[in-house]
Amino acid sequence: MLTGIPNSINAGPVPWMNYSFMSFLDERLNPNFRLLEFGSGQSTLYFASRVSEVVSIEYDASWLQYIQQSIPSNVVLIGQDQDNDGLYCRAANDQGLFEVVVVDGRDRVNCCMQAVNNLNDNGVIILDDSQRPKYQNAFRYLEALNFKRLTIQGLKPTGTSVDQTTVFYRSNNCLGI
């Protein structure tokens, strides 16, 4: 557990995603899932306690060094410098396929586009802070590939405004949507 950072009532990690979405995920994550995330932190610890493996891509070297002190054995942390449509969004391309890809780091539109290559047949892509206008190209791209979307709004542990998270999914998906 990271100190000085919000935790659940039972002292477990709380991702900096909206509470409504976390409640949605709590009912659907499966201990057999593999999960890829762009951006590490509380979410890494949260996901690691609910799925078999987490691969997390982190661009900030000092944060990577800090978070490495808290990760469990089912987490693979990959440090990759931040860039635009380069190595960062492709850093997991040799890590196999995942049921869930969480995009909550940098270069989010390109990460969403590359995430399609990292999904198994029933996989989903989760885009946090999806209310931001600059992420609309990700919506267009994934919808052109026949992904449906479900957007959930709510408050975050670290904020005072309503934020949203969007799940992009296909008909036969691992979350049962």
C-alpha cells in the first residue's frame, strides 16, 4: 500500500478512477484475466489483487522506481519514455494478449489504437477521463472497428468534479456487457 494516498475502508488500494466505475469493475473482474495498463500506481495494486497478471507501462522513471517498492509478484512493470505514437503506446506489443486494457497514462488516443493489437477475442479497452475532448479520435477509431461503448460517470477519490470512464467492447466480451 502506498502511504498518503486514498485507500478503501479496508485499507486496500483505490484507483484514481470514478467510484461508480470501480463498483462496476468489482463485480466483473476475474482472477483468470490478464490486464494491461498504461499508467501505474494505485490502480496497479488494485488490479493485481483481482486478476492473475498485470502488465503496467510507466513513462515516469522516478514514479516507476517508487511504485516498484509496492508491487506484488503478479505485476510486470515496464518503463518506457513518453512519446507520441511511438514506443510508449507499443510497449506491450510483445507481452501477449489481454482480456482488459486500461488506458490511463500518456498518449491515450494512440494507446487505445494500439490496444486493439493487445486484446484477445473477448477483450475490452477502458479509457479513463474519457470526457476530455482530445480523446474523441479514440472513440471514432474504436467505433469504426465496431466496438460498442459504455460510459460511466462519477466522482474520483482525488477530485471534486464528475469524471467519466468508457469501456469499449464487442458483443462477446469478458465483462458480460
